[in-house]
Amino acid sequence: MNKSYTGIVLATLIALFLTGCSEDNSNHPAGVSAQLTDEQVENIVRRSYQYVAMYNVNNK
């Protein structure tokens, strides 16, 4: 029984190591952000207010 846990842990560690050490082949440059106007930001805030309020009520 102890050997089966060792095998599972070893397989998990190998899988994590292989996925963590892979190259990032994305073509998205790092540090690029979207430029939003004040009107767009205000629209996002106005539309998300109800969800923030619902989250606050549900987590009291």
C-alpha cells in the first residue's frame, strides 16, 4: 500500500515537472495592456456593481 502511494506521488511530481518546465510558445508579448477610455471604465464599473453587491450579501 505504501508503494502505491509512492508511485502516485512520483508520477504526479514528474507530470508537474514536465508541464512546469515546458517552453511558453505563445505569441502574446508580456506587459501589454488594453487602453480603456474613462467612459469604458465607468461602464465596466456600473455593470459589475450588482455582482459585487451580490457577492457581499452571500458572504456575510
